[in-house]
Amino acid sequence: MTSPRVQLREITDENHDAVCALRVRPDQECFVASVARSLEEAAATPEAEPWYRAVYSDGEPVGFVMLSWNVPPGRPGIIGPYFLWRLLIDERHQGRGFGRAALTRIVDLVRADGATELLTSYEPGDGEPWPFYRGFGFVPTGEIDDGEIVLRLELSRTSR
């Protein structure tokens, strides 16, 4: 099966409501914040250098991604320089490869920006996203951040 084609688009006044309407399954809500909450966190945490986009396929929003983008070292409480803060695929579009396709686009972008690793984290629990990240090549760093397991994807040795 070929990966679906996705585009990462800016969130504008025109697509804001449609992107904020994206929802994960109810059993996944404990693992990922809503788009609206994510945008609030981005606005409240400018020191994290938030970078976010809607994930589109065939002209329709199917997901949302948010990263800390090239954060200078030494900012307290900020993991970086490149940290995948949110990856959300709407419940109607899960299981069709959009998460993997979006993450592949993110990896290509951060690698092009000079990154050698991409970090993320997840909260452990029944239905956790660890199998998805492990399948993509992430490995635990051994660090725990606010109860979440921190993962690293080495970009220099990853070819996607």
C-alpha cells in the first residue's frame, strides 16, 4: 500500500474552525490534547518556538502537528531543539497512513533545517502511541518528562 499524499498547511482564519473540529477517538483523548488546546499552549509558550500546521489530504484537513522548532539551548523546561509536541489524526481518518505520512514530512523538514534528531514523548497507558513511534524508528532516551517517556529519532541514520 502506498502512503497517502499529505500537505502541511498553515492554519488561517479560513480553515481554523475545520482544523479545530478534528478529534481523536474518545479513548485517545488522554494521550493528545485537542487542536484548540494545542493552539492555546502554543500562544502561551512562545519560548518553545511553536511551529504548527494542519495536515491535509485531497483538500481536506485530516490532522494536526505541532513542534518546538529549533529552540536555542538553555531554555528551562523546553525539550529541543526539535520536539514533536503534538501529532493528531482525526478519528475518521486513522488507520489509513496519514500519521506516518505526516511524520515523514516532518522528518524531511527538520532534517532539511539541519536537525540531527527529532524528539517526542508519550504518556504510557492502554492504547498508548508507543507502537506507532517504535515502528517509525523512535527509541526511548531513558528520560521522563512530566510523566511522559521521551523518545528520539536519529535523523542522520534514518532514511524514509
